[in-house]
Amino acid sequence: MPNEKPKPKNDDELPEEVFRVARLGQTERPFTGKYVNEKAMGIYLCAVCGHELFSSETKFDSNTGWPSFTEPADPAKIKLETDNSSGMKRTAVSCQNCGAHLGHVFDDGPQDRGGKRYCINSVCLELKESGKGPTDDT
Ligand code: FE
């Protein structure tokens, strides 16, 4: 059911690269993530808990080396916090449901689409492609 809160995986079930980003707040190397150039339609889920985070409709090519989105699927699904680590003042983005660190949001996104760039680590995402398997309720 859409409103049921997905249960997060335990830390010891997470692949090391996911653990490093989602739980330790590290960043994957740019242009290495599996979704940097992904064009398929669908919804990006939290790799830790399955919470729906970003729609492919808001994904854009930022040329930064990380999957980039103009907005979350629903603002209530993510949590924003000031992050002063690494000598920068940034806004960290995490999953509201399980607390997984996802990436950061910056103000240099496409101006005609709100100006935000949600810069998200591929390892924290799992794309559920639409148009595969049974379609909606119709
Ligand atoms: Fe999550």
C-alpha cells in the first residue's frame, strides 16, 4: 500500500558502497554511478528502504557526474539539513523514512524549472521503471 512505511534494510545487509554514502555521508566518485546517464522513465526509490524519492520526470543532465533532479517526488519524502562539513556550507538531503544520506541540494539548477539541483548519489537510488510489468489500475 502506498501509505505503508517501507522497512529499511539493516546496516549489515547494505553493500559497502551504499553503507559508505547512506550511513557515513560519503560521496561516490563523479561519473561512476549507474544512474548518471539513465534516461528510463520511472520512480527512483531509496536503496535502503524503498521509499519513493524522485521521479524520472524531474531528472536532468547537470554534467556534474551525479544524477540530478529539480525536485523530490514529494517534499515530505526527504529531509533537508544544513551541512557545514568539508569546509562548505551545503544543504544535505536524506530519506525521511530511514535517514539515509542521499546527497545535497544546490541553487544552480535549471532556472525555468525552479532553480534547484538535487545532486544525488546513484548508490542510494534504485530505479523502478514504469511501463514494465502490469500497468496501473486502469
Ligand atoms: Fe530510505
